[in-house]
Amino acid sequence: MKYQAIKGVKDILPKDIGKWHFLEKTAKELFETFCYYEIRVPVFEKTAVFSRSIGEDTDIVEKEMYTFKDKGDESITLRPEGTASIVRAFVEHQMYNPPSVVKLFYSGPMFRFERPQSGRFRQFYQIGVEAFGSEDPSIDAEVIFILLELLNRIGLSNLELNLNNIGCPDCRPVYKNKLQKFFESRLDALCQNCNQRHVKNPLRILDCKNKGCIEIVNEAPTIDQSRCDICKTNFDQVQDLLSKLGTCFKINPKLVRGLDYYSRTAFEVLASGLGAQNAVAGGGRYDGLVKEFGGPQTPAVGFAMGVERIISLMQDQEKFAFKPKVFIVSLGNTAKETAFQLLNELRMAAVPSDWSSNQGSLKSQMRKADRSGADFVLIIGENELKNEKLILRNMKTSQQDEIPLKNIAESVKSRIKS
């Protein structure tokens, strides 16, 4: 029987993994420069961790979570996002009394049962950061700057940062009331999901991708008409700090995040070429979530980025493809034995190297070397062994040099670096 991967998940093949490694390495280096440190949390949690934090009425909780009963009859859920698990760990390990802001980053797979489409999978990967312990607008600006700097370092362009302040527990209820009154007379034109959202959480209607709903939302009241003075001042300060960092942004008063725990600052990064689902990263503040999880009142802000979508935008596939530096070609049994030993010497000298253990003719082995993408070919034949000089061929220039067999690893390493 021939098996295939489950619908909505994908294999990451060796030809593609170079981009993943580059993104992960670049992210780690950047995060640590800003003193964010890695945390690794389980891929599954008690269901309440997500249903309580994300919101019972969100699409994720209602329709998309992979939830099951374990052998102890406990309801378990594969994590659909990272923040809730990070907050759970933050509270459980009492990380809330540090000398300064607690700055964390994470990466790994998330799981949501939704319709697979370009850059959107049922098992997908996210990279994110979370900062706990400061309500100062500077930490909002820092988190946003880090996100954009990471995308810049991996070579992405044509990006747009959308920014909003979605209010706080004091002023957002006023805005929710305005939205409910606005949508009441338009329910017949809204989709079924938005009819349900109208009662439970009208802000979610602003995030609907249904064409008819979008047209109605364009006429809806915006949050800037309802913000309290504190939220207005906070938003002005975030904008001012981003401007001082040279960060371009667009104010989007209809931007909301799809999870209930967000407050005040909310942001998304959009990319061209992805169609309607064009957000590659987003985040915001969630100042009440730590307390919701049983910890002390702790302000927090963070972002998450969809790795698959980011990868799809990265160009120059050849740049990231892994290939050996040296491919060894050997002719004859004695040469093959020597090649096996030299192969190990090169690898131990940190030179990525490969060979054709099946040998074959010189022509067939050279074809294999060419297909491998190796930069150099080391040719070992009976005459080369007799003269104790091997041939090193540059596959790009076709230039060939004889190099002594003695200390061959050092000689090869010096030549391929020059």
C-alpha cells in the first residue's frame, strides 16, 4: 500500500530546508541581540489553556482546534498558537519577579483544522516573541521593530505594516456597543458566521474575509472614535517611537486580531503576492492574560509569524540549497580505499564532502559530481596515488591543480576557501 501525507500537512524536503535553517538562524541571532531568550513548551496542553485564553467564540476554538480525550479522560488540544502556552509556562514557573522585562522567543509546529490553501496548512510553523512586565510603549515599538528587522534581514520587501489600537477594558465595551447597533440593521447581508459574532463578539466581524461582509464593514464605525484618553496617548507614543526608529506604518482603524486576549496595540505585516490571505505576521498587547491564568497583573506584548508564508516569499532557491564542497571521484580498488579515508578526513576538517561509493567510469562519476552541485572534485586514480599527487578540479572554472597527497585535508581546505 502506498501511503501519503495527511491532507493539510507537508514534508519539508532537503531541497527546501536551507531556507528554513537560514530563517531560524537569522531569527535566533537577532532575538538574542535584543536579549530575548528561547523557551520550548509542549505541543499539546489541557484544552482550557486555549479555550479560555483565545476565546470560546473564536473560529479557532469553535471549529479549528485538534482536541481529543487522552487515556485519563482529560481533554487535550494540540496547540493552535504559541502565546497561551508561553503564558501558562510563565505563570506556572513564577517568572514574574525578574530584575527587568522577561523576553522570550519560541518556534515550532502549531495545529488548526482549516481549509488548506497557499501558505496555509493544518500543521504549520510559527516563530514568535513575547515580552512580559512592561506597559511602556517602548516595548511595543521594540517588538514591532524586531519583527520588521527580521523580515528585512532575510530579504523580504514590498511589506506593509498595519497598526491600530483596539482599546482597553474601559473603552472597548463602548466601541462594541456601537458596532452591535450598526450591524443590527444589516444582519441579513452578513454571512452566517458574522450573524453569530454580532451577539458574541462584534469586533470579529471586522476580521471577516467574506466579500459582502467586507463591504458592510467599510461603513462601520471605527475604534478611534471610542478610545479613552489613556489609549489615545498610548497609541500616539507607539507611533512616535516607531517613527524615531525609521519604521514606516499605515494606521488601519479596522484592524483587529483574531484572538480575544488582545488589547491596545495591534499590528499585522502584509505581503503582496499571497492573495486574500496576505498577512505573514502579527501581534499586539495582551495585558490581562497573565492574570487570567492565575498570575499577578502583568502587561505583555508579542508577535508570531507564519514560517511557511515567509518561506514562500524568500527568493534565490540556489542560495539556500545544501551541497557538498568537495565530491571525490576514484578509479580502481586501491583508489576507492584511499577515497574512503580521505572522505572522512575532509569531513572531520569540517569540509562537507561526498563521493560515489559505486564508482563506475570517470565520466559517470563526474556527472554525479555535477548533479550534486559540488564546488570542487577531487580525482583519485592509480597514477595519482603512484605520484602521491591528486587532482582538484574547480567545477565552476574547470581549472585543475595537482595537490600533494600528504596533508591533503589542509591543502584542500585552503584552496576551496581562496
